[in-house]
Amino acid sequence: MRIAAFVGTIVPVLLAATAARAQGAPTGAPPPEAKVEVTGPKGPLDAPKIAKPSTDVTNVTLSAGGLLASGNSRTLALSANGAFDMRRGDNAFAASLITNYGESAAKSGDPMKASSENFQGRLRYDRYLNDSMSLFLIGTGRYDRFQGLAFRLNLDPGFKYIILKDDVSALWAEAGYDFQYDIRTDSGRTPKDATSGPLDRTVTDHSARVFVGYRRAFSSDVTFSTGLEFLQSFANRDIGDKDTRLNFDAILAAKLFEGFSLGVGFSARYDRLPLPGKENLDTITSLSIIYGWTDAKPKEKEEVKCPACP
């Protein structure tokens, strides 16, 4: 009986409170808290921010190759190079080393003599203005015994523009200035005319520089890259005026396993005004084993989502 009395008392009270609330608010008005939830952004700072994909990456590449021939004639050729590049935000750094050495003997009884000997190191810094443009500075040092160079220094400031870049291809162009300082070997100072004195030990050159580079991934296992550099001098030197130089490189690489690839490369160096007694075109064709490492994360494949159930 007490329970029935309690229920009979509390139910009318609740019904009365509910009716009072219904009479106090207009029909169809949202609850007060709903007004806060649907308020739009007050300004640009309230807009949602989309994180930009990180461009930070580090790459390392090492390669080596060689040739050995014996019999009626003997030949030994070795080549090696390494490259490192790193980008952090808008700053990019790169370094590379290349060396080639060869010796040969025309007859089986003749002693082996050096036929190729050069070494080159390069440093590069890029400051990116946006995703497509950067300002850069390149420093290159080279020794080449058979070109008569004890040391060659090149400093190249310039501007880079990326014309095309996607998962398959990349095309870019560079334009700038080239400063060249040569220290010649004794063999590189021999004049064309025996009655003349030796050429200068050191010489400076100034040139305009243009470069075009291209990379293509035919598949995840086969890649091709090439570059052409054009330098036009506007200075006068002891061996001629306003020299023209062309440098070309190309390499086709096929993946073998776990970071290792087989590469076939070709490079050509053309100099319209070589030192006396030197050829104006040098070429190198190489077959090498390449090892590459990167900390770049592989691109995740987008999964096709099923349509939502009705």
C-alpha cells in the first residue's frame, strides 16, 4: 500500500514539471547547447589545417665496375662512385665522388701503362623557394692526368626549375654562371708551337651554364636518368677565345635484389679548345653494380572503399 501511495504521489509531480517546460519554450526551438555546436568558423584561423606531406629524405648510392682483359693485349679498368643527398625542409645538400683508372699494354710482353686516371668530387646546396624552384650553389674539384689538369675548380651558382615531377617522370632545367680555375700539369703546358714558351700554369675562365636533366621509371625495377650540360665561355684564354663545352651523362639501371641494381652508363666530355696535344672528346662506357639506400617511406596504395550500405 505504501508503494502504491508513493507512485501515486510522484507521477503527477513529474507530469506537471514536463508540462511546465513545454509551455516555457516555443515549439520547434532547438535546445540551447545545439546553437554552440552548429556555429561556423569565425575567421580564417578557425579553418581546418591540412598537413603538408614531408619532403625530408636521405638517399645514398654506391657503385663500382671493372674490366680485365688478357692475352695478346692486356687491359685493366676500374671505376667507382658514391653519391649522397639529403633534404630537410627547404634545404637540400648533396655530395658525390667519382674515380676512374685504367692501364693497358698493346703486346703481351710490354709493361702495363696507365691509360686513364681521373678523380672528381662535388658538393651542392639548394634552397627551395617553393615545390618547383630553388637557388643553388655547386662546387666541383677535378683531377685528370690525361687532360693535363693537376686540379680544376668549378663554382656554379644558379637557378633550378622543376618542369615535371610525378611518380614516373621528372624533368628539370638549370641556368646560371660557371667560374673555372685550372692548375695545369707540366704535360698540359706544352704549346702548339715549339718556338713558343710553355702555357700558363694557372688560368681562369667565365661561362654561362645551362643544364637539363630527366629521369624515368619504366617500372619499379627499371629506371633511366640522363643529363646534358652546356657551357659557353665569354673570356679569352691563352689557347683560344670563348670556349664551348658539353657534358653528357646517361645511365640505365635494372634492379637485382634488396637495393642492388645493374647499371649501364655512358658519359661524354666535349671541349672545343682542349690543351695542345689533347683530344676534344672523352667518353666512358661502364657496366657497374649499384647499391642504393633511402629512408623515404614507400607510397601507400589507396584502397578502393566499398559504397556504404543503405
